[in-house]
Amino acid sequence: MADAKNQLQKFLYEFQLVNGLNLINFDNLEKLIETGFNSNPDVYSIVTYLANLYLSVPKKPFRKIGNKLEEITDPNIVAIVNKANKTETLKQFERLRYTFYLVTGNSFVYAPRYLVGNNKGQLTDIGRIVMPSQYTEIISGGWMQPIKGYIINFNFTTQNIPVEEVIHIKMVNLKYLNGDNLYGMSPIRTAALVIQAQNGGYEAMASTLKRGFPSGILTSEDEQDTTGEQALERANILKKIWKRFYGKAKNSGEPIITTGAKRWIEMGFKNFKELQIIESSQHGLRVLCNIYQCPSLILNDIAGTTFNNQGEVRKAVYTNRIIPDCDMFDEVDNINIWSNYGFEVYSDYTGIPELQKNKKETADILNGAQNAGALLTAGEVRKALDIDIPKNPVMDEIFIPMGRQPINQVLNPDVETTLKQLGIEHYIK
């Protein structure tokens, strides 16, 4: 039976996509990289911070046994997982891959795989290589095959890369015109005006400090405005004085002084605060942090956060940003690569301190529950605290808060035996 036609795909792309046509990414990723990641310190700092946290989560191979995952420690399999390509370590590969994803909204990975034989679907000796998102374009096969392949539009490259050799992970893009949705949308595009305002403020500060300017003019009180040649001559004199004595950064802030009784004419602004450059930069930082789902405290913005310490901040970033991204990347890689090896690779969060249970807090909760009448076994308490449970029948006993005795002993009808077990030897019968 022939495959059914995808009617929705036909409606969306029939008159927009042409077989063999390069789909242009209208976000202009090269410009976004230059103005954002390369020129804006906040974007660079946020992306670098997130990439470091992403790299702190190790990737480990697992094999499904029933409903459980069992970690694979075979060094040969671990070596396959930890190898990216011939020139990069896994961490170098993952850092570049994730950075492109955060900055451009797209992660393209060149991953050629064997098409036939016992190793079908497995990576060739080339391994996995990150493709530059700003130069990667989609080749359409028309509405029946929206993505036919890819091309690196750089240095007059014309050779297509088959779709089967590329792993593309993208952020959400709600623009469907001309197949825009087939690319991810860069977060920097959303914050373009904020980044432009920040960069403009930094440029104004740098330009002003480099150029230098007088703080004002100290001039004669009785000096009157004049017109004609006299005004032009005086203007030229002032211009020469300015260039000679005040036109360098080292003379910034020096007032211009003229003769006669004096009055002060302020020039420019008193300081950068009047231009609200700092305030604008702080506002931009908070907007960018919101876009990337991380508290602004990661960049030392104490006033703009409700978190008490860096541990809480990192936990929030892991929960809101890193874990969802890791899980998504793992899912895509398992479908495209690792399932062909007979195992799967998952991010292991057990070594991340901020994601582990607060055992003191858990113990306090358990103790309160016990005192309130929630009878728990020793095994249940140890499990809640992530403590190994020894193979001992007493671990299945329910304890109550009476000297921490097993409940079957407390309910023993033999009073003498119970009192003896409690250490009471002298009593009135």
C-alpha cells in the first residue's frame, strides 16, 4: 500500500517550496552572532554559563532490562560514547554544539552513518562534527520532502549533504512563510532591540571616554553674542583652543576658560548616570536572563533576584533550562544514533550536588511524619534518605516514637517481657 499523502504538508508548502531550492534563513544568523554573542558581554556570559552547566552533566550508556535502565560499564562501549571525532573530545564537541543552539536556535551536526552491513546506522570513522549554523542552509525537495538535504553556503561550496547525514535540533519557530519554520528561531532575534540598546550604550561610553570633552566653559559675564565675521572668528578661535588643549581623552573634564568676569556654562552631561546607560544595561541583562530561563543572579545582579544563594540559582537553571535541553538532545541522539548500537545514552544527574535531595530537610519531614502518626518502616526511611537498605527483616518492621522500638514488641501482651526489654527491672506488680 502506498504511503498516504500528507495533506497538511501539501497545504503548507505546495506553492512555497521548490525541489532543489535553497531555503534562506531570514534571521541573518551571522549578524546575530556578531551583534549578540561576539559583541554583547551579557549574551556571551549567559551562554557560556549555561554551556558550562550543560557540560557538567555526563552522558552515560544504558541498556534497558525490563522497565529499568542498567548502566553499561564496558570500556569499549564507553569509549564509543565519549568519542566525538578525530580532532575533538566529547566535551569540546558538546560545548560547540550547545553554544550554537543557544545563540542561533539551531544545532546542526554532520553525522554520516553506514547505510548497509552489520554496522548499518552506526557512525562512520568520521564521527560527529558540528556544522556552522550561520552558513548551513536547507535544500528543499518540494512539499513532499520539505527537507531533502543541506548545504554549507560558505566559500562557494555547492555540494549537498544528504538529510540522512545531518542531525538538526531547533528551537520553536512560528513563522511558516517560505518554510521559515524548518529553521529554529534564535533567542537573540527576540532580544534584538535590547541588545542594540545595550551595545549602543557601551559604544557611547567608550567613544566619550576615548574622545574626551570639557565639562563646561568658564566665560565672561558681560560677553554678548555677536554676529557676522566677529562671531565666526571667535568660533574658530574656540575651535582651535578645543583641539589643542581639550581634544584628547587625557584632558577630559577640563573646563574652557576665557577672560573677564566669569560665569559657568555646563556642557554635555555630568556623568554617565544621566544617560541611564548603567540602568539600561541592567534592564537588558534581566530581559536576556528571562529569555534564557535563568535568574539574573548568575551575573551578580543581586537587586534583580529573589534567590538567596548560588546553590538555589544553579538548581533553578538546571531545572528550567539544562535538564529539558539535555533530555531533548538525548532523545534525538538515541533515535538517530545510539539505538543502532543496541544501547541508549542518557544524561546522568546523580553527580550534580544541587539536584540531590536535602537529606536534613527530608529527615526532619520524616521525623515530623513519624511523630504525627505516620508509621514507617526502617527500610522506607532509609530509601527516602537515599541510604542503602541492608537485607535484614528488621528493615520491614514499623517503628513508632517510643524509644524506637519495633511495634510488635510494644504491643506484646507479656508485660514483664516488654518491661524487661525496655530496661525496667524494679517495679510494683
